[in-house]
Amino acid sequence: MAMQAQEIERLIVEALPGATVTIRDLAGDGDHYAAHVEAPQFAGKNRVQQHKLVYSALGGRMGGELHALQLTTQAPT
């Protein structure tokens, strides 16, 4: 079963309080998303560390319920 954009956003915000999350459905199939995540927890972390925090928030759903996620991250400026 595909994951809904709202569920992706909810999981990220729960794991990263204060995060701003923007989700786009890239293919219109509920299976391929792009997410932009801005979170205070990213301050001082490199991009790989930031992405690991987001994937951790998704709790192992990548590759299963969530087929593809194009991810961009940044700390608040």
C-alpha cells in the first residue's frame, strides 16, 4: 500500500519537532515523492547526517510503503 503525503509529513514532524516539511507527489501515483525538510535539528550536520535523520523518522518505510523519496534538507537560516 502506498504512503500518503500527509503521513510522510506527520512522521517527519513527530521525529523532528519544529520542522517545516513540503511534500510533492512527483508521478501522481502516491509512490514517488519529493520532500523538502527544514529543521533546527539539522544545524551543524552535513547533508548525509540530515538525510539519515529523515530516513530514521520514516521508520524503515523506504523501499516498502514508500518507494521513492527525492529529499532536500536544510537547517533554518
